[in-house]
Amino acid sequence: MLTAFFLKNKEDKNARQHKYKDFPKQFTWDPSSHRWNCRKLGLMRGRLVSANPAEGERYYLRLLLSHINGPTCFEDLYTVNNVKHPTFRKAALERGLIESDDGLSQCLTEASFFQFPNALRRLFATILTFCEPGDVRKLWDDHYNALSEDYRRQYGSVERIQNMVLTDIMVFIQSMGDNIDDFDLPQINENVDLESGVFREVQEECSVVIESEHLQAINFLNPEQKFAYDEIMWHVHNDIPGVFFIDGPGGTGKTFLYKALLANIRSCGHIALETASSGVAANNMPGGRTTHSRFKIPLNLENNSVCMISRQSGIAQLLRIAKVIVWDEASMAKRHALEAVDRIMKDITGVMLPFGGKIMVLGGDFRQVLPVVRRGTRAQTVDSSTRMSPLWSSIIKLRLTINMRALIDPWFSYFLLRVGDGVEETVHENFIRIPDDMVIPFTEKEKSLNALIDAIFPSLEINRSKSDYIISRAILSTRNDSVDEINDRLIGRFIGEERIYYSFDEAIDDINNFYPLEFLNTLSVSGLPPHYLRLKVGCPIILLRNLDPSNGLCNGTRLICKSFQHNVIDAEIAVGQHAGKRVFLPRIPLCPSDEDMFPFKLKRKQFPIRLCFAMTINKAQGQTIPNVGIYLPESVFSHGQLYVALSRGISRANTKVLVIPDGQFNDGEVYTSNVVYKEVLHD
């Protein structure tokens, strides 16, 4: 059957678009003539006879057949980039289908070609922290020359050069939440006066640069912002505890107010901490960190969860001396997270007031998406909201209503508020009409989806090398499969050399091989990168893991792919305070959360990124995207999703919506559902 498969591919060019495992979907086997013939009726799922990795070449042949379209002979399987390899294993290795024994060393070697020694030291720290290297000292010895290249040009002392390299790596490892003493590296021999008796976390905050424009922002606050600013600063100057919630829809200048507060508090010599529930929001602020990173909030939260902070740690000391703590997008956080932070602050400070007597500034918009409760009911989702926390009664509410977006498009601002408040006129219970000038008409799926892409990414071929063009536009959808479909279309249109990266998947402790590799490869898990990752130079990508939050590498950071090698990706941070910074990204092992409920533990080693021409609506929360498309193959399914999608843009002229109709409406107007839980919008 296999050799007949080769023969069919030689004779029929249309057959070459299929992999061997998918061949029975389009062709049927004739045992009498030993030939494959076109299937005329029905469909059949393809399959391959199973093989265990212990079977050697038979297993690697099977692996190649699962990933290669249309081979015409065994030589096609042996050949990669016009080089014929002696074994199927070597061919699979060159195609990136199996992991090299020295993959981490190759990763560092490839990165050293770019001649960014500081970025290389950050990559080395990332590998130590996240990639589970087996022989750290060998990695150090093999790549020390590349890690120290810039210092060797400046200094003559061998000992000093080594100490400076180790010191840089130590700082990076610490910023990633680990300790250099946990790794087999040379000792720092000099007395490196990094801390001077002060914890690293405190030093980091003291070194945050205060930008002059943020100091001057106080002069441009509108009356509502100025009232909130004065109220909070009065508590700061008089050392009076208080917990505030700044409530305002998108466009009312919450971030602008935070920047004015943080800059002026820091200019008085105080420590002010900026945190946010999402990496995107954290990256927009100087010194911003995600709340999970800053407070060590557990991933699986319960009613009595406690943050994992030791009273003797540097983080505890930082929280004790902080004058003000800002928590942006607090409406996205579960109330259990808020309560866990309240408990740890009381424990650290010894003060039984809310949040240990600190001045807390929470902010957000309850019109937006609420915390995600897996398979949760409406009641469970509402109950998880911070508004339902017992702490809510002790919070001082400050509301912002003056919308800067209204200066650009007053009607659009008014429309968004009505959608968010759930008061826009509805039909059939919760369906609202999308204005005609925002609609991409639906004719057939292929044609209409291409029209949406053309509207949001016009002249993509001409502008593909312009980072500002790429980052200023995105298409949002409700589910990952729709997002993946759009990303696949756009990377196909993107001009340039393509690189495909395959993940290395395994089911942990699956000694009987119950879960074949190609089954693991098919799993698409929220929060994990895909098995099949297509990239081109200049394409936008989004980070899926907190790698180095203090240096801008948070879950949700958007980057531009600048170059790639077999084992490393060179990327540039595209948005936020770290925009323009070049970073190296390695493959790291990732596991889904326990909530995914697989009957086994999946481990996927892949670059922790996805394409982000398109992203889910939930992932876009907290971002402003000047040109936004919204693709709704089905209606939104949770509170605030439609409001979040529409409010990412700045005007209706730059916001386009494609709704695939469900047959309820036939009058030519476009309707879609708007889900609003009004019980979370009122105190």
C-alpha cells in the first residue's frame, strides 16, 4: 500500500496534497490491482499502523509519513533541503520532527550568530530557568566565549570578565524568579556590590525611570481624573490607609491617571508598585508586573488560597515599604485572587486593615469580560467577580465618565456604552443591530472572510515590513479555532521565506504508548502553542508564558519576528514600555493546566508563542487596536465579549464586523447577540 501510494503521487499531482495517513479520505485501496483509486462515495478516516519509538527506523518512517505531503519515493522521505540523509531518523531530525540530543547547545550557538551578547546572556538564563538543561556546566563551558564577547573587548582581566558575565546572568535569573545558586555555575569571586544590603526587588523598583511627560500629566487631567488624583494623593501625603476602585469604560483615561499618580508618588521618594491582571496591561506601565508575578498568586484559586510569599523574602520587604499599589484590570481577576492578596498583605504587615493598611488603587471596567470559570454557570461566573467579594464594601469608588474617544467619534462612544450597559435596543431577547457602516456583508464564508481581511490588512504585501502597520491592526474572534483559521490565511498571504516549527509532544509516564505521537500532535489546548507553527520574518506573534515580566516578556506581550534559526527565534517587543527591545526565544516545555481534564499529562516542548494577526476577544482585553476587525461565526457566549471586541477600536470607521447569520433575520440588517450580566454592573 505504501509503494502504491508513492506511485499514485507520481501519476496524479492532485494526490500530492495529502499525507499518507489522510490518503483513505480521498482514495480507496483495491487489493486485487494493488492500486489506490479515487473515492466516489463517503469518507473514511485515515490511519497508520502503530509504532513505538523503541522500534527505531520503522517509527521514524511512520513519523515522516505523518508530516510530509505527496512523497513519490523513499528518497523523498530521506531528503531535506536537497540533502539526502542516510536514515529516516536523521531526516526526521533535520525536519525538526524530533528533538536533538544537544538542542539547547545548538540554540545558544545559533543565537550567537546575531552578535547580541547581552540578549544571549538573557537567553542563557531563560534556558536555565525554563528548559530543564541536563548539564549546565557543559553549556557554560561550551558557550562562555560567545556569552562574554563584548566584555572581552573592553577588559583584560579574565576573572573580572567572568564575574561580569555571571553577574548579568544572575540578575536575569533573579528577575525570572529563580536563584543562580541552584545551577552548576562558577562562583562569582569578586565582591559584587549589587544589593548593598537591600533586596533585589526593592532595588528594581527604586531604579524605575520617572518619565517627565508622566510627571507633567497632572496638568492635563480632566476634572474627574483630577478629583480622583487629589483624593488618592491626600491619603498618600497624610499616610492614611484607603482602598480605591477607579471605574471607567475604555477611553476615559484610567491608564493616563495611573501614570500621573505613579510618577508623582515616585518623585516624592516613595515606592509605588504597578500591577495588572494581564501582561498586556502590565507592559503599558513603567515598572508594570502581572499580579500573579508580583504577589505569587496560586494558579488554582479557592476560597482560602494564600499567596506564596515568605515573610523574610525580598518581595515581602518590597510590599511592606510600598506606599501605593496600583492593580489595573482588577475587574478581570477572580475575587479569590483579591482576597488572597488581602490575606498576604495582612500577614506581611501585621496590620488587620484591608490589604494590610496599604493604599490600594484598583481599576477596571465591569462591562468587560469577567474572570473565566471553566464550564461555569452564569451564577458561578458572577460569584467569581471581584464585585462579589466581601472586600468590596470597604472600597472607595471613583468613577470616570468623560470619554476621550468621544472627541474622535461621539456616536461610536455612545453606542459602546449602551452595548456595555446592556441598554442598546434588542430584538429576540438579546440581539442588537450592528450599524451598516461597520458591517462586512456576508455572502459566502470564503469571500466574506477575505473581504474582512482586506479591510483590516489592506496592501499587506507592500506594508509587511512596517512594524507600526502590523501592530496597529488585528482581527478578533470568540474561539481559538476561528483565530487559528484567520492566522493561517494571513501567514499564507505574508510574503517571505516560511519556517515551520513542530512541537515535541509526549504523554508523561505513558510507558505503554497508549497515546500515539500523532494523536498528541493534534491536540489544540488553550494557553499552549500549536504543534504546527508557521512563521515568516516580520509576522506578529504573541507570547503565551511569563518568561521575564520585569523586562517586558509577559503572557500577552506582542512581538515581531525578526529572524529565526532551527532552535531559536529572534524577536522584537512591539508594544509597551519595552518596545524595540530585541530578545531570543527558545523552545520550552509547557503543560496545560489541571483544569483541561485530560486523562494523561501532556508535555509540549515548543516556542511559547502563537501568530497574532488574529486573537481571541478575551486575549485582546486591555489593548487599544486602531484598526480592528471582528469575526463572529457564532454569537458571543459570555458577559462583555461584544463590548470588549467593539471597544478595542477608536472609531466606527476603523472597526469592521463580519457576522455569519444564523437564519433568524432575513431583512438585510445584521444582528448579533449581546450578553450582559447586569447584576455585576451595579453596587
